[in-house]
Amino acid sequence: MSLPVSMGRLTAESAVSRAFLVKTRGRIMALIVKKFGGSSVATTEKILNVAKRVLGEKKPGDKIVMVVSAMGDTTDDLIALAEGITKNPYQYTREMDMLLTTGEQQSIALLAMAFKTLGHPAVSLTGPMAGMKTNSVHTKGRIVDITPDRVHEELDKGNIVVVAGFQGADAFGNPVTLGRGGSDTSAVALAGALKADTCEIYTDVDGVYSADPRIVKGARKMKEITYHEMLEMARLGAGVMQPRSVEMGEYFHIPIHVRSTFTTTPGTIIREDYTMEDKDFVIRGVAHDEKVAKIAVLGIPNTPGIAHEIFSALADANIDVDMIVQSIRNIEKNVTDMVFTVAASDLAEAKKVVDGVADKLNAVAVLIEEDVAKVSIVGAGMLGNPGTASRMFGALSKVGINIDIISTSEISISCLVKGSQLKEAVNAIHDEFFPNK
């Protein structure tokens, strides 16, 4: 990941939560970034409760920056409004960003009002006002720089600063949103730019689990997990954190504390390495992603440059490709099939791009399958454990689940299965690696 020099790296001391300490007149002071998701601020009552909690936990001299998502289902409601105008509002990506950024602006204004009502000075800032600078890829923007001068100024005035997550502005001043989970990225990146002591992510779950607890009743909460493992879990579908936010945490050495808005129980710390837990494990968790689709391009020439032609066209359309399999269709005629997965939200655009390339290549057909899901195991412990893959495949075999595509990385193994069998697959794999005690 490439980030500008102005965002810099933090000092080594900040690798430990609250280690970057400032002593002012004999008092220890910390700078903390706290992010609250949409479910945490879904109503005005919840917004007031968030403000009360933050003030109740704030220590004298602490400087607090809040990063907030849109209230509850506001983003979905805004998308529905756009769909009332056109069936495909995302063809107008800039206008969608102009629309969607208003959701967070409601939240930050109301939360700032809540702090003031409770007697503490506060100010709300949009992403651009907080110095969040992005590229110009609307609805899928990436942060290219943060210059949080205004945030520092407001903190020095004694304000709690409430910043709109999920948004920034490009070099032309256009609003740009950061994609699903973008408020997490906003929070961790801002924590890095501010050289904060820690970044706390408040959500509707109380930490990171070995699997989605809504699917697996026996899922276990982790006390801590490394950046590397959490990044892989998030990339493979664990919705508790957005992948780019974990990248930001690792880059800036900012400890990330994932915890519940609704309890005071400690959550899960994402950090460089383990400090407490037993490291004697094979995998850390089972991740899944049901928002995927499979595309198969059949009967294309098996010659150099064909894969590049397909995937460069998808890259030019800002479409990420995940699992890829190429198999020989006919050795004598030297033709092959190319099979890969994309996010379900990108399927319509991906199909359009692939159809165009397939016509040029005289492909036999382009097939789409939407009833698919990806299930993965993640853990540094699988290194040096050659039986890990066979255990995963065996667990799926025992419950009669066929594997369509397999892909691996250094610390993960992923299988594409029928979407209708996802829940059964996740439970079977979790039971294999995390048996009930």
C-alpha cells in the first residue's frame, strides 16, 4: 500500500495501545479515535447514549476524535431514493457520492449537538474538512493523503471533534465515498495521521470471533489477533472490519480495539503480534462471503496475453477479481476456460466488460452463476501443518458439500461452494478446527 510521506509512520512507542503519552502539567493525556457504526447511532436516543458513554469514559486531559457512520439504514434509504429516479443510479457515480455523503453529515451534527447538550464543547467536521483527500474513483475511493490541521486546531480548543466517516474529497473538491465499511478506514487512517494512541471501533458485536456468531453458535471471541491474520479474515468476508482499515492500522502501527457499543466488556485487540494468548493453534478463524458471483469464459485461445486481456479490462473498470482458475478445454485445439469470481455488486458491470472481451476472443460462451459463496480458513498456524487443507476438505466432504474452486495464500485456504450450502459449510469447518470442549 502506497501512502504519502505527509501521513508518515508513527514512532515505535505507538506500537502499544496508549503508549504514545503526553504529559501536561503532571497529568497523563491520551489522544483516542473512536468510531461508531450506523447501528450505534441509529436513533437520537442512541446518539445521546453514545455521547454519555464517551464522556463517562473520558479521562481528564484526553483528546477525543469521533468518526461516525450514517444513522441506521440511512444509506440504504438514500439508495432507495435514487432508485426512485433511475433503476441504475450507480451509473451516475459522482451524484451518488453527493447523495450518500449527506447521511454521515446528519450523524455528526446530531452527535455534536448531543455533546453540547451534555455540557461538553464539540464540533462536527465533514471528511474533507478534516483533511481527508481521496482519488477520483467515485463510490470506491481510496485515501491518498490526510492533513488533519483543522482537527488539531479544534482539539486544542478543547472540543471533542466529530468527523464524518466514509467520505473525502478529490483534488477537484468533488465528494468521494470509500466503499462498504469505509468509516472504519476513515477512523484508522485519521488515527494514524493524528499519531493517536489507539483507535477504538465500536460495533454491534463485542469483538472478533472465530466465525460469524450469527451462523456458528460455538464461535469463540478472540482477545487479540495480528494485523496480518485480521487483514486476511476481512479480505475473505469477515464483516467486522474493512480490509483497508486493517492495512492502515498495520502501516501506522495503531492498535485497533474492536468492541461493542452496548457493553463495557473488552473486545479484541488487532496488533502486530500476540502478547497474551496461547499461540498453539492451527487456524484463527473461519470467514465467509456470500456476496460473490462466478463468471466462466469458455473456449478461449490458450495463448500468451489472453488472461491479461480479460483481467486488464476488468481492472480498467475498477472491478476486483478474486478466485481464478484456468483449465484446458481441448488440448488438440489449444483452447481453455477461464473461471473467476467477482463481488456480486460488480456482477452487472463485470458481465458487460467480459462480454466485450469474449466477443473479441471468439469465446464459446460466458456463463454466470450467482448461487455461490466462499468459505475460508485463516491462520498463521497452518504454516508447517500440511494436513490443514485435507482437514478442511474432509469436513466439507462429510456433509456432502462439493468444492467448485480452491485458492490459497500463505495463511489461508478458500473454497467456492453452493450458496445454499454456506451455513452448513461454515459450521462443518468450524467444528473440525474448534471442537466443542
